[in-house]
Amino acid sequence: MKRFFIVVAVVCTVNMSSVSAQEMQTGMGLLNVGLGLVDGVGLNASYDHGIAQWGPGVFTIGGIVGLQTWGVGNGSYRANTFVFSSRATYRYPINSEFEVYATAMLGVQKYSYSNNTKGNFTEFFGTTAGIRYSFSSNIAVFAEAGYNLAYLNGGLSFSF
């Protein structure tokens, strides 16, 4: 895992010196890979596609899939949450490198437990507020707060 972050840091540094950043636009795709660190550890990936210019910002639709795990009962067993959800986002550019956004999600989640307790699928509704800072035309970092898989989430964002 440490090697992965070193490689990402080198790629970001190389790209920073050679390419200027690009803000989200209609028709553009955005792949986010994130890590949440509140209430256990959560990994997620989301995709957004710019579908409409709306005022100064861009409205995107897409989806998110993720898994969160945490210890329960003083660590005697583990609980897991799997989320599969649609996602609608409004992205407002501050400048060509920096944007703020708000997201609403609607989908399903399933809890499972390592002590063989069965979990059920339930509806999932989440909202987040986020920021994204672009290092180059296709690599950025993002941070989100709100109800996703974790209350705080951050990671890398790739645009194409």
C-alpha cells in the first residue's frame, strides 16, 4: 500500500509540471477512488458524468459502490456494509483547479457480520459536500463530508 501512494505522488508531481488543470465540463467523465476513516475503514469508487451546464456549474450523474468494515462487541466480531447507489452531483468551479460540490445518493446497502448473523438489503440515502483540487488535466484529490459510507472520505479523482 505504501508503494501505491509513492507512485501516485510521483505521477502527480510529474503531471503538475507539464499540464494545466481542467474544470469539470459537460460530457466529461470523473472516476473517484476513496478511503473513508470514520466508523471503521471504507473503500469506495464512484463515477460521475457531466450531463448539463447549470448556471456557473455542471450537473453530473453516476454511481458509487463501496465497502466499509468495523469491529463490533469489543472487537469480538466484524460488521461490514456494502453500498451500491446512484449519485447526482452539482459541481461549482471556484477556478480551473478548485471546485466545491454537493451530492445526493439513492441506492441499496447490505449489512453482514462475521458472527454469522444475516444482514438484509435496505434502502440507502446519502448526501455529501465535497471539494476537489486538480493537479493536472486528469488527476485531482478530493475530500467529502456527510453520509456516504463514512462521514469523512477522501482520495484520488481521475477525469477523462
